[in-house]
Amino acid sequence: MRLQLLGLLVVLTTFTWATQAAEPPPPPVKPPVERPFTADSAKAAADKAEAWLGQSYDFKGVTFGDPKSPNAKMPGVIALVVRALAECRHDYRESNGPFITGPVKYLLECQQENGAFALKEGGRETYNTALTIAALSALENDAYTGKIEKARAYLLKCQIKDGGFSYGYGFHGGSDLSNTWIALNGLNASGYAKVKESADVYKSVLNFVRSCQDNIETNPTEDGKLGENSGGGYYTPTKSEAGTLKTRKGDTVPKPYGSMTAAALESFMLCGLKADAPEVKAALKWFKANFSAKENPNVGAAGYFYYAAAAARALKAAGVKELEAADGHKINWAAELGSQLAKIQRPDGSFVNTEAKWLEDDPVVCTAYALTALTLCRETLK
Amino acid sequence: MSYRLPLILAVMLLATATLYAAEPPPPVPAKGDVKAQTLEAIKKAQKFLIDNANEDGTFGKGFAHGVPGVVALATYGLASGPAKLTADKAPALAKAAEYLVGKQDAKGAIWIPKFQNANYNTSTAVMALKALNDPKYNEVLDKAKEFILNCQLDEKAGYEKDVHIRSYGGFAYAMSLQANLSNTIFAMDALKDLGLKEDSPAFKNALTFVRRCQDNLETNDSPEMKFGDNAGGFVYLPGESEHDTFKTRAGKEAPVPYGNMSFQGLRALLYCGLGKDSPEVKAAMKYIRANYDVKNQPGLPDASKGQGYFYYTVALARCLSVYGESELDLGGGKKAAWGNDLGGYLATIQKADGSFVNPVDRWQENDPILCTSYALIALNLAYENIK
């Protein structure tokens, strides 16, 4: 009797377990997986950033953010915002609202006799003019062609003998890669590449940009033969914001860093070089070894947002989605950069740097850069 | 000893039976009894929502269960229609109302900042609280009205009628950059409930925006809406559709008009006082008749099929209720009793527990609370229009 009972129990238990086996087994307990950063993630962060810029706009005073900020009336800063809004996924144009038409009207009023877009008291004419040209060009309104061309004529006067651009016409402190890169952005945005005479200009600019890159094969200067051949960029042929480094051979050379390597990379593309050009490949080599989503490589927090926007522009222009690091692992730069930006974004949608250098204590500046970077991250991740 | 075996057997059989427990099959609708079916569907949907009501006034356990807009839509659905519940009979409604009231901020918005969409949330909350019909909410509603009006992009926000053609007169997500027709109609629904009429400045300005969203050359002055096929349907905002562009008969790229915005746009025109014989309304009805379908939203590319279906049922039902014809003349001798069609169809896709859900998750339609609320609102209106 007991044996039969046992047998019955076994049958029933097996029957029960067997039917349970027909159901899918419960999933194994896994550690929580971080949600991957996708195009939609970038969209969400970018939308919050543009909403902050929009609601920070005062249509009466024509300012973004704090009207008492020293940057509030600077054409270049306003242009940075307008350009970021025009390039974001909503393609803002004048027909969208006063946050475009107001700044545009103001920017046009900032055009000086000599064609520069600048404040009356002067200063940073190259930045202000080039960024304004880029912003106005992005709005695709033929009514501004004449003024853009007049500004472009001024901008070209800011180029000096070594091919680079300085702070403004008549500036005595020499040229640098940052002004040069921004100037190229302005020139290209206005369609300068289609103008016949531009070929010589691009040739001379290219020569300057090459002289700011640690790439022995293509750097035309004597000092340019002394570096470690890392492919990275620096501020001028002899100066770097990241300081210097002593090479294995014992020479002291400028230390390449993130923002200027990005500036060099995009500048090469804007001058017409292709992705397989040695200069471009060298810059990408530097990024493979040094890319960071969290700081301006070899500098730290200073200029992080400038770097984020510049790196996003440059890598997108070079058609790169992944950087393969030395150990073989692939860096999805858009996912990493976008993810970091989303992490540090403030609850109100804005961004600001802990380091005040280069205007990055100003949330208007940082949010405009971040919006540009996030827009490009989204386009790359789609 | 002898009783243990039957007990063990009983437990094992019960366990086995439970493993095999399946959903009972959905009831087979009796032919010709669509009114009863629709009422049955309404009551089952109500039961689902009430069964999933939480102590704090929200519904369900989904990620977005705390979103005031979702709470509001459930409340509005439950408090409307042929079997409507009242706060005193259904404690879940009273709790939901308290939840909404508790989310109002100093500017009058009823929302949770983390979830954004202040206008949608405030507008649906207004509709829900109005449906509960209790004067104790008047102060909350007055402040909400002020907030909603501030979401309109007009002169007081620096917008000019003939300059800011993409935006002027429309309502934005919050006090921000981009107006669209969906935010606009939700705001108009709320403002209408709060007493605004067609002659109010808000509605007059909204009409400018709504016209600019219609694929109708005769009445649309937006330069970005010049290239459509003149089908009479509506897009999301001038020059833009949520379903991107299509190639017109003339070979141009134009934003795709689609069901959701077409029904919302027509209803907005009617709220603004345009008559049935106005060119805009005639053009809209031309689109609606030509594309009549209660099962699938017209205008969607294949890849987007199913997106926003439950939003569509509400847009269709609310629009045709306001238009005021229970039977549409589709031409060629065909007629459509839309209440019968919609009520009958929704009853067949309702799950056994009374819920509805969209297998396509865009716009949160993987949330059964949201979809059931939408479906309930649609069923309530379908019921009233069953012939």
C-alpha cells in the first residue's frame, strides 16, 4: 500500500513538475544592467536643454539667461545659442518665434562699418564675426546674404601671414588654432568653399593647422619634427593650454589636448581633406588613445563644454561612430559623451562648468555647447 | 493516516489545475446588440480602473502611474458617459481629485516637473476636475486656467501673427518653444470647459494656428504648407508631421496629414465657431470621409502602424460627437454609423480583465491604465452615438 502511495505521489509530482517545465523557467537573477544610451536618450536631454534656453529668453531685453551677465549682449554668445537652436532636431528658424527673430535683429545691428559683427567697444572680432556668420547662415534666409558677405570680407582680413586667424584685424598677438577653427566654421557655413578664390585661402589655413598638430609626416615646421607623433593638436605651433611635455629624446614640446585636437580634426575636414588623409588619421589615432567623455583630455574640467561640442562636430564630420582603443575595445563616442552630458545636466535642463575658464561659468554658453553636442550624439546614434 | 493521501492528492491536483489556468475566452458579441456590448465594455473598463486604484489616488503600478495626466484621463473617463461614477459613490475618484489638486504649483500648473508636459497634464486635470462638478475645485481651476493661457504663444509672449508663422496662436508643452496641434486642442478642451468661447482672444488666436496646420491651400497661408495634396487633413504644426513626409502627386516632399491631428484639428475649428459649410470644415470632413476607419489610423506609414491608436479613438469620438452626426455619409451610398462601428470594435479588442493596451508602445500606449482610460472615453461617446 505504501509503495503504491509513494508511486502515486511520484507520478503526481513528476506530472506537476513536468507541466511546470512546459512553462518558461524563471529568469536568472542578474545584476541591474545600465540602460544603454540611445538616440532617444540624447533627444530627451537635448529637448530639456533647448527648453531651458527658450524659457531663459527675455523677448523685451533680447537676452538669454541672466541679463546682467557680461556675456548677455555679446554677439558671439548669442550667435552660439541661435546656431545651436537652428541645428537642433527642431530646426528652429525665424518663423518659430521671438527667440530667433529678436537675436537676429540684434546681431544685424551689431555689424560695424568694417563689416565685423562686434560690440562697439571692440574685442574678439574673429569669434564674434565668425559665430554670427555661422548663426545667420544656419537660418537660411537670403535677405542676409549681403551682410554675411560683408562680414566674411572682414573675417578674411583676420587671417595673418602664417595662415592662421588671430583675435581680430590688427591684433598683435599672433594667430591660434581656436580662432582659426571658429573662423573656418563661419567661412564654410556661409558657403565660402564654393567661391573660386577660396582655394588659396584654404591652402594657407591648412598649412597653419598642420603646424599645430603633433604629426611629423605633415607638420611643416622645424619644431613640428620634435614631438612624439601622437596626432594631437595644440593652441599654436609652440603653445599649449595643457603645458609642455618632455619627449623621449629630451625635447620640450607643447602637450596636445582634447579641445585643440578636435579643432584641428574638424578644421582638416572643413579645408577639404578626406577621411583617409594622414592628418585626419593621425588626429583619430590621438582620440583612440585619449578620448574622454568626462573631461577635456590632458586639461581636465576647463573648457569641457567647448571640447564636447568640438569633438562631436569633428568626429561626426570625419564619419566616425566608434573609436577602436589600443586594447581592442570599441569606444562608442556618441553614447559615452551623450550619457555623461545627460548625467551632469541640471534638473532645469541647463549646464554649467565647475571651472569658470573661457566663459564656462555661464550656463548660456555651456548649455548651447551641450545642446550642439547632444544633437550630434543623437544623429550619430540613430 | 488515511486522510492524508486525499489531502495530498487534492493539493497536487489543485496545483496542477492552477498551472493550467488560462484566461477565459472573451465573450462572443451577440449580433445586433452593439449598444449592450458597448455598455458592457464600459462597465468592464471601469471595473479594471477601479480595481487598480491606489490609496494615493493614482492608478496601476506602471512606471508613469504618478503622472497627473494619466490620473486625470482615468478620472475623466470614469466620471463621464452612460454609467458615470461620482466622487461620493466611488472613493477612488475623490482620492484621484485630491491627488491632482495636490500637484498644482505656484504658477497654476498641475504636473510633476520630472515628467514634464505641463500643459497636457494641467489641461487633462482641468477636464477631470470639471467632470466631478464640485465647486470646491473652483480656485484650483482658476489658477490652472491662468497657467494654460500662459502656454499660448501670442503677443504677450512676444509672438507676432505674421512673422512667427510656425507658432503663433498655438499652445506649447509648457511656457516654451514649440507649439503643436495636440497641445493646442488639449488646452482648448480645458479652456472650453472653463467657459471660454469662440469669441475669446485665445480661441481667435488659436484659429490662426489651427488653419496653418491644415493641408488646405485655400485657407492656409503658411509657406511650409504649400506642397501638400490638398487632402484636407491636418499635421502636427505648420510644416511638420509626427509621421514625417511623403511624396505628393506633384513629386514634392510634404508633411503627412494623419488621423489623430485631422480629428483634433476639425474639432478645434468647430470650437472656434467655424460652420459646417466653411471651407476648412468641408475640407476636413472630405479627408475624414475618404479615410474613415475605426480600426486603423489613416495616414501612417507601414512602419508606424498602430502608433497612437487609443489616442486616435478619443480624437475620432470627441470630434464626431462635437460635429454632431451619428451617421456619416461616405458617398456612393455608403453610410457609417461611427458609434456602432467604434463601440463594436473596441468591445472585441478588450481584454478579459476589462483593460486595453497597444502592442505598439509609442507615446506610452504600452500602459494599460492609459489605454483603458482612452478607450473608456471613446466608448462613452460611441455609446451616445449608437443608432
